[in-house]
Amino acid sequence: MDKMNRDPKTSNYVDGLSIKQGRLINERPDGMTGIQEAANLRRMKKISYKEQMIANGIERAEMNKEMRKMF
């Protein structure tokens, strides 16, 4: 009978759950519903838009400063 290649510290790995030193370890990714994912994407989009708007304002201010120095 062949031995399976596995980590000696980890045994009984089932669906992201493993037992290490007598404790059950959850290594599964956090579950999110589609509504939660959509809400997170919407929030990230809003934040990105605000950051981009601020960056554009700073860039325009710098360009105006340089134009004033030329004249």
C-alpha cells in the first residue's frame, strides 16, 4: 500500500478544513453572496472615482501653477 504525500503536521484535509495538533483549522475562503459582491464592487467604484477626481484636480492645479510661471 502506497503512502499518500501529505504534510505531517496536517491531516484529514477535507473541503478546506484540516486538523493540526488536535484543532480544526478552517482554510476555506469567506463566503459572500452575489449581493454582497455587487455592493463591494459598487463601493470600490465610488471610492476609485473620488480618488481619480481628486488626482485630476491636483494635476490641473499644478498645470495652472506652471502656466502662471511662464507668463
